[in-house]
Amino acid sequence: MKDLFEEAPQNLSLYHLIALLYFDFLEQVKKGAKYEQLCPFLISSKKKFLERPMIEKRVLKQVTTGKKKSR
């Protein structure tokens, strides 16, 4: 943050960052942002940043033919 904004506080924590983003969001709502635009943005952001990615696990088994040699 310090690289982008000179006025950013030195001790900016995750809590402060989330609070800033939340208050900025509320300010956008107060200014008349349309819910039709906000809702899809929030849902897609939630999926992108908050949901854990699915881990796909594959199990490989050796395939054998069912034929047996007779003596």
C-alpha cells in the first residue's frame, strides 16, 4: 500500500484494509450505485477470493485383461 499511496499509514493491518474497503463500499452505495451492478460483482468476487478451490484427486488403477492362460 505504501508503494501506491504515500499517505498510507505504516501500520496498516488487514483489519484496517477490510474496514477501508467496507467504508468505500458503503460510500458507493450512498452515492447511488445500482444494486443490479453491485450484487453480481460481490457474488463473483466472493467466489473468486473467498471460496476454497476444489482439489481433484485421481486414483489410477492398473487394468488387467480377464483372460487366463490354460495349461
